[in-house]
Amino acid sequence: MNPSNQRLIYRKNLDANTTSGLCNNYLQANLITLPKQYAFEFLLFCQRNPKSCPLIDVLEAGNVTPTIADADIRTDIPKYRVYENGVFSKEVLDICDVWEDDFVSFLIGCSFTFEKALKRAGIRMLHQEQNKVVPMFKTNIPCVKAGIFEGNMVVSMRALKQEEVMIATKITEQFKTSHGIPIHIGKPEEIGITNIHAPDYGESVIFDEKERLPVFWPCGVTPQNVCLHAKPTIMMSHAPGHMLITDRKEEYNSF
Amino acid sequence: MNPSNQRLIYRKNLDANTTSGLCNNYLQANLITLPKQYAFEFLLFCQRNPKSCPLIDVLEAGNVTPTIADADIRTDIPKYRVYENGVFSKEVLDICDVWEDDFVSFLIGCSFTFEKALKRAGIRMLHQEQNKVVPMFKTNIPCVKAGIFEGNMVVSMRALKQEEVMIATKITEQFKTSHGIPIHIGKPEEIGITNIHAPDYGESVIFDEKERLPVFWPCGVTPQNVCLHAKPTIMMSHAPGHMLITDRKEEYNSF
């Protein structure tokens, strides 16, 4: 399935599952949409926190068409979340009803982009095998503040065999706009994660803790966590794990 | 003279000359200050035009102290320019009178930062020898638009011997936040410069055109040119060639 046809399925509300594993090697993106009054401070937040918030596109006020995808960002994502005054309000299949002409949209790289490259190197993606949304956790790693936007980083977790960790690091190092190398390996309690089987976003994935280490990458859901503190009047995002699939291929060297 | 003492001279209005050649190897910066309503689109403009506008610091609304210099950006630059509705209004020694609490300030890297490195490699800086403000020119090279901000790039010019061009390129490649490598070499008419002795900013520098090539670097005065079209109600900047000297040393490998 090419990105264009896959997005059409979402536009018609024919599917609302996770995009992990879909449209191999096409760059996937997190969405954050905010009223223009918050746009400067949020753009600055992204610039100051490039690991969790690597910007790949910014749509100016009212614009719904990214430069990196022939898409309508109001309809072409499988599932959205709406936050009002910092509180999760609802999950919806499109955001046409709440759309305003002064909304600015930010597209942030996603770790789903490098999963195909990891699989090609023989690394199993257990969340895909178990049909789960990748597990994501709030951490105690502080972001750099920008205006009202401050808070801790969210990370995604994949459990790898120890010999796979270096290979995964070498591969993901090349995916700079998709979070790059892991932020932490093996000791979730050190970054404030108390229960590896109770993720804050996504779903728990079963793995053999004797055989595998939990490996954590910075995650584009970070702004949804930061939003809880910043309390913008309204903020829209993709539902975690349900990304915008773009038309851009991310190139890398295999190992 | 260290940056702190040099800035004190400007704060006391004891000198208002070009900062080229002062405080060797300390990063020098262009200043753009705008009301917050323009901050998002200008930040996006910088992000989309990193060659001419490499951001090295952003001071949030009302803040006057950069993170990279223990300075007051309203007073510690030798000379400022004020633009109103896109028209140059006046040149002043400080901007305290016009300061408002919602002003956002942007510091952009400056090619003066790499001049000491070029001199160390034996490359003469003719504008310094002739006590001139480095010549700067408007070009026909378009910037990438962001909101109201659009227009052509401004470049600074240094005349080099042909064998120095590759050395200068190798050196300035390392100064990524100070515009990096040249944008054009040797054919000013190709980038819309009709008279190499009539710069749009700074002063004309005499050189032997049989012996030397004009070499052009992207310039942080670009926003002052772009502003003519964008027409923000008010915009403040350093006077071209009269930079903020920061406390940060820029490291590089000599050749």
C-alpha cells in the first residue's frame, strides 16, 4: 500500500489502527495543532528539544496541506486526540469540526520510520508481532522550557537482545529526524519508569526479561505530556501510535 | 579586551565602531527584536533559512539577557537600527526608549566570528586593514518564505586570492552557526550585484581585481532586507557591522 492510498483509508474512516509497520520506509509523523497564539513558544520548544521533537514540517496558520505529504492533516490520520485547557477531551476520527483558520500545525518525526530498517537487520519488533500499539512512558527526563511549554520527555520502548542494541544504535543514528539514537538502555527505573508493563500511552508488550533489554527512544508524544502543564485552550494531536504517513522516504545505509 | 569589558564600553556609549576584529574567536551575533505577534513567523523564517539566519539564541518576550552573553541586549551593542512599518527610522546607541515588554529577540550568527581563523591561515581581511565596515550586498537569491517574511538574501564580501578560496571554504565549513561556507565565488553579477564598489550596507573596500576574487557569505543582515517587505510595526536590529559580542568561544580546527 502506498502512503496516498493508505491515507485515503483514514480519510474515509475505514480503519483506525496503529500505523506501525505500514508503508515501509516512508517517514511517519506526529501531529500537534495549536492556535497561533501558542505557535511561537511551541516552535521554540521544538527547537530547544530536538531529540524528542525533531520538526519535519510546519504548516502556517490555517494551512492543512503539509509540504511532505499530499494530505489533509484534518482527516488523513487514523485517529486524533483533542485536549482542552490541558485536559484530554476526546478521541476522534477527524478534526474538521474543531478546525479554526488560525490553527498552526507541527509535524514531528516518529520512531516508526526506522522500524523497517531495524527489521531488515534481523531485529524483531515485538509490538508488531503482538499487534499492540508500541508502549510509551512518561519519564523523569526534563525538557528545556520555552514559554508555557515545559515538562518531561515521553519515550517509546522496544525490547531488544543485548547484541542487537549496538546495531539498533548504529542504524537509528542515521534517522536524525526520527529521534535518532536511544536515550536510555536497560534501567527503566533510572528514568522514572516504575512498571515496564504499565505504559502511559500505547499498550504493554510481553518480552523475556532474561533475554532482552528495554531500549528507549525519545518520543513525539512528548508535547502531549507537556501540554498537560501548559494548558493551551485547545490542542489537537494524532492519537499515540496513529501517525501521519508522509510521501517522503527516509534514506539510510543498511548494516 | 574580553567581551564583558568591550560590551561595557558600548553600554557607556564610549565607542560605536564596527566590531570586526574585536575579541578574537568569540562568537559575534546579529540582533533582530520584534513584537511577539511576529515571533512565530520570524522564528520559522530563520529555521527555513539556516544559511543566512543561523539562530544561536532566542530571548523570550521581554527578556533582555541572552544565555550566551552576560549582557543587556538593549544597550550592549555599539549601534542599533530601528525600522518602523518596514522603513528605516533611525540609528541609535541603545534601544531602551523604544523597548516594550512583549519584545522577542533573536540572535543570529555572524561571519565576523570566523575572521580570526582566516587571518591565522594567512588570509588578509582587507576591510579591517582599510578600517571599513565589511561590504554587504543585496542579492537575487530568494529566501524561503515564512508568513509575512520573504525576500532576498544579503551577503558579506571578502576579496581573496584564488588559492585562498579553498582554504577559506575548509575553515568556514566548521563555523556552521556563523554562516558556514561561501554561497558564491567570483561572479557577483550572477547573484544580482552590479557594482562591487557600491555595497548596500557597510563600506566599499578596495582590492586588486586581477589578483583577488570577491567571495560572498550569507549574512545576518538578511532579515533587515526582508523586513522592508514584511513591514512589521516596529523592528530593531544592530547596525550592520556592529554586532553583539558574546561570551561563547567558537571552536574550530586550524589548517
